[in-house]
Amino acid sequence: MAPARALLGCLLLGLGLARRGDPAGQFWHVTDLHLDPTYHITDDHTKVCASSKGASASNPGPFGDVLCDAPYRLILSAFDFIKNSGQEASFMIWTGDSPPHVPVPELSTDTVIKVITNMTMTIQSFFPNFQVFPTLGNHDYWPQDQLPIATSQVYNAVANLWKAWLDEDALSTLRRGGFYSQKVPSNPNLRIISLNTNLYYGPNVVTLNKTDPASQFEWLENTLNRSQQNKEKVYIIAHVPVGYLPYSSGITAVRQCYNEKLVELFRRYSAVIAGQFYGHTHRDSIMVLSDGEGHPVSSLFVSPAVTPVRNVFEKETNNPGVRLFQYEPRDYMLLDMLQYYLNLTEANLKGESDWKLEYILTQTYGIEDLRPQNLYGLVKQFAILDSKQFIKYYNYFFVSYDSSVVCEQKCKALQICAIMNLDRTSYTDCLKQYYIKHSH
């Protein structure tokens, strides 16, 4: 038996080497385009864009302004960069929010559909034969946030718009509730589950007091269960993330009751879920979901926005960003993430866009890959007092918008607790520990 065992060991070792030698699979993540079609340069800075809501634009240029949503030229520059980056990717995820942040009366269902149509056609013109997996954002509806639990004009419109990307099964649930699942054509055992987490978003009054809006929970559980039986891996994509907002105390991105339900499902099927990808916050952040015993089981990534917009009361915002993920082509484990960005101030000064690599996640933080246990170890480093790793992370949180940003004490506790604790009990315990430490 010994020689046979030794031979098996050699074969397994050989497999490992061959596996590491395979080129990584890649996909792009783009989110929160927020096109403002009214953006234009004018001497009256209060009239540069509708999205500044009458506030004076701070320093408007050809690629935008921090008090405005994205001009079309900024969005074109992002897709032009992706197209000419030289990176071979097998698909793109696009996690929603095409219309601008303007008061409800300034939009309509027709306008919202027109903006989503414009963005869809823009992507298709840059990437005519490329697989894209879209999701709806809370602004991809009129009135904003009020996404319904049954078929609607918007759901029907996007199903028609996205026919080139999605199969009939996916289109049928998209029409019914704004969500779908589909296998990735070039990756036989990988399934994308595109959730409509806007149904769980606090401001959505349509879903108040509903246990399972649009029966999405039931559908999600059935879909994950089927994937488990079929030995598939799943990437979860959605607009509004699960978990707690890292810049607020005790506020979940979706309603707390729905958050608990999602966390429970994601824990139960963590062996199937190979990654989770979100937008909505406009910031660059990670989360690590742990099981009930505190063992890390799932890696989550929130991508920063293409729009640089902030409101007049905020000091910080984000530079525009897009990102590329690398994955192991056999089991879809996430290997790395490359974050690209546009220095908006520089682009406006030069009158040309120069998208650059901001950082490579494993190299910046010295970790092996993006598995939950490695991210968990990294966040433990963040928690150390004066952690250089965390200083870097917080600068990247705003996509290198302002290198003088500081996040200490309560700010840092909120960040760390949100990264590591996605359910109410563990998050509350985490903040309690912080307050106990700082009350002595």
C-alpha cells in the first residue's frame, strides 16, 4: 500500500502545481454609474447639474464635479478604459443605479427607463459580444426606492433590454420580481444569483410588513439548494449590501429583519457561495461573514461608484472606480482584486482621463488570496492600534480621494465591527467591547 499512497501523493502534488499554473479567470465589476444628462460647463455653478440640487458646483470640469453625478463623458471614459485595458475577462457584473440623484418630481418612469436604456446600449456598443450580468439599484425605479413585488413597467423594460445577456428562465423571474439566476456560459459550474435587495431597503414602503417580498427568499433558498445538489458554485450579486453600514452606528443597509434572514441563508449555503459583490454605498469596502461559531465562511466586496457625487454636507467623497476580480477557473475561488480609479481633479485639469491601477488587494495587504480566512486575518491586523494596514484601507475606502483622511477610535470601531459582524448579535457585541475598552 505504501508505494501506492506515495504515488497518489505525487499525483495530487502534480495536480496542485498544474492548477496553480492555470491562468486565472477574470471578471469586471462596475456599479453606480448615476448618469446626470443635464451636466454641462457654465459660468453659473448652481446650474452645472440637476444633481447638485441648486448647490454651487465646486470645480466643474469635462469629467465632472464632486457635487454632481456623472457626466456621460466620465462614463464613456470608464468603459473605454476597460475595453482598452488589455485584460481578458469572461464577463462583467453591473450592480445598478443608472439615474441621477435628483428630487422625485424631476424624473418619471419613462425617464428612468430611458437612462437605463442609454447605459445598457453604451455597454453593448463597447462590448458587443460580451456577457454582462446586471442588477437593479434603488434608483433604477420611479419613484426611487419603491421597487415593487410584482411585474411592472421597469421590470418588463429591463427584461427586454437585457435579452442579449440573459436566458428565458432568468428573464421570467426578472419580469416578475427584478431578480434572476443564470449559469456563466464560459464557466460551466458557476452560477450568478442576481438579487433584488432593493425589496429589503428601508425606504421601500411597498414591502413594509411583508415576510417574503416577491417570494425572493423562497426562490433564493431553492436556487442555492439546487446549486448545492448540482455541485455548482455561486457568486451573489446585488445592489444594496447585507450587513452594517461602516460609517453609521447600528444601521444595516437593508431592514434588520431581512438582513438577519439573508445572513442566515448565506451561512447555511456558504460552501456553495464563492463570493458576494455589491454596490450602493459608493465606497470601497470588504466584509467577512462568519458562521455562528465565529469561523469566517464568506468574502464580500462592496465596489466604489463611477459617480463621484457627494452632498453639500459631506467632506469626503470617492474618486470614480472600476475593478477586476481574478478567480481560480476550477472552483471559482477568488484569487485577487485589482482596483482602478480616475483622479478626477487631475483628469479635469488635463482635459483627459488617465485611469490607473490604484491597488492590487493581495499585494497591498500581503495576503495569499481572497478566501474568507485570509480576509479575516487581515481585519484582525486592521484592529491593532495605529495599524498601517487600516490607514491604507481607509484611504482606499474613498478611492484615494483625500490621503489626509483619519479614522480613529469610534470611526475605526464602526468600520471594524461592520467588516467582521454582519448579524445583529455579533455586531452589538463588537461595539459593546469597544465601549467597554474606552470607558475605563
